[in-house]
Amino acid sequence: MIEKENKIIYEINGEEIGVVEYEKIDENTIDIYHTYVDPDYQGRHIAGNLMEYLFKKLQKEKKKATASCSYAKHWMEKHPEYSNNFM
């Protein structure tokens, strides 16, 4: 995983194949607004791995997230173990 400003990128052999993007709402909260995986790599849990990476980062930073992205909303519903980081 590669962290860049307001996004986390999943690469294979230097090629970007997945991304989760978010924006800062305030000092302690982000909105996850976009998740994408190249169609050739879908079904390999890449989006889920991106989300898990992001939520582990949020736990360390003691921050919370909301989601305007439909995939992120669905993922959050299925992962109550990260509910301390949900808005």
C-alpha cells in the first residue's frame, strides 16, 4: 500500500490497480468518497484490503470516518470491529 495525500493506493508491479480516496472533514474526521479497483483485478479482495488498511490507520490516529462512497458504506456495515472509528 502506498499512502499519498488523502488516498491509499494498491499497486502490483508498479501499476496502480486500486485506490481508496477520502477528504478531511475536520481534524478528527474523514469522508471516504471513492473506492476503485481495476476490473481485471476485481474479486481479489483488493478494495477490502484498502479499507482495512485505512481503518487500521484511523485506529492508530484515533480518527473517525463517514462514507459517501457506497462500497465504503457497505464495507463498514460488514465490519463492526472498526465501529469505534465510524461516525
